[in-house]
Amino acid sequence: MKTRAALSLGLSTAKAMESLRSVLAPDNVGIPRGTRLSMEVMESTLVFDVESASASTALSTLLALLRDITLFQEVWLLSHGHGGGVRRVGKR
């Protein structure tokens, strides 16, 4: 059985999106065997898609991404002011 999970993030600026993409891309190397992770830009939304044979692996991969994104947001807000963070988006 395969599990698929997606995470969509809306970013307020193209600069924030490109910075987040560049920060996360190197960390996504070496994910668990049998897991597929993709990152795609759709307008002002960054979409992560995880597919794995195990639901727990798919969810733990997304949780690890969320931890990294939270850290990125904290650093971004400290260095760029309060206008360039992550915003909530609707369902994909």
C-alpha cells in the first residue's frame, strides 16, 4: 500500500519562495528508501508531495519539512521584517 501526502505553502513574496526552495533543496537528499519527495511551484504556492510505502514515513517526512519551514520563517522574519513570511492557503 502506498501513502501520498501533500503540503501547500503560500509565500508572500517571490524572494521568500526562492529562498525557502534553496534552503530546503539540499536537505531533501537521502530520504528513506521507497519514498518519493517532490517540490513544485504553483503561482505563489510551494507544493511538497510525498509518496511512500508507509504512512508513518510519509507523515514523518512532512513533519521534518514543517520543522525546517518553521525555522526558515523565524530566521526570515528576523532578517527581513514581518512582511515576508509563510501564509495559510486553502486546499489544493
